[in-house]
Amino acid sequence: MEESNNTIYFESDDEFTDFCVAPYAVVKQSEKGTYYVEGEYSDEYLECIEQGKTFVIKDEDSVVFDRQCVSKRVSVQGTSRTTLVQLPVENLEEYWED
């Protein structure tokens, strides 16, 4: 990861995904009383969004850029389970090799 002006550059989809997704998912309870698991963004990603920073993944074939979504398997906080987390992402710019 490198930063230039107001843009942060990532070498790969995996590097950007690791940056965006918190290392755990949390168990929540709906209004009807059922439990579900929800992924969360990392504090660093949320801070950068708040500051208006943009992100570039240095891969012209980036799946994350195409889908505008990151996916990662993470631990469920307080359990021995893991779950797949999918989160939409913002402020991605397309990478064009010079």
C-alpha cells in the first residue's frame, strides 16, 4: 500500500480486501429476535472514506473494482466459527497502467 496526494494504491484485490474488512464478524439480533452474523469495515477504511480518500487497485483485471465489493472469510467474534463477509466499497478508481 502506498499513498500519493489523496489516493491510496494497493497492489492486489487481496491487499485492498484486507485493508477494508475488519478481522472478525459480529453476531447481531434483529428486531424480531433472530440472530445473524454481519461483517464490518475496518476502522482504517472508514477513516479514509470520511476523509474523502480514493483507492486504486493496481490490477487492470481487478474483480473488486468490477464488482465494487470485497469478500473475505473471517472469524465470528466470540465463537470458533468463520463466515464469508461481503461488503460494498466506495471511492474506487480504475487503474490504467502507464
